[in-house]
Amino acid sequence: MTNREAHDLDAVIELIDWYRARWEIEMFFHVLKNACKVEALQLSHMDRVERALVLYMVVSWVPSQ
């Protein structure tokens, strides 16, 4: 549901595209947080955190079909 008005078909398509993009972002962070458990990382050095996040971000990215 949205409170944005769509006055023609192009506006409707644009809204759908925005929500599709939002859904992909939501799924990306869901996998990153729940499957990869990034919030549970207890790494003491920033370089280790960065390397782990890079790896997990690659794993959690699911390209749209």
C-alpha cells in the first residue's frame, strides 16, 4: 500500500519499480542479518570487520530475476 498517487500507467509502473527495488534491499539485509549473523560478529579489529562484511555482502546479494 502507498499514499502516493499514480495518475497514469507510467506512474504506476514507476511505483512498482520503486517497491521492487525496496524489496530487493529488504531481502539483502534480511540475509545479511539473519543467515550471515553479521550482528553477532565480535571482531576486535576494523580490518577484520571490513573483510567479513565484504564476504557476507557478496553471499547475501541475490540478483533479481
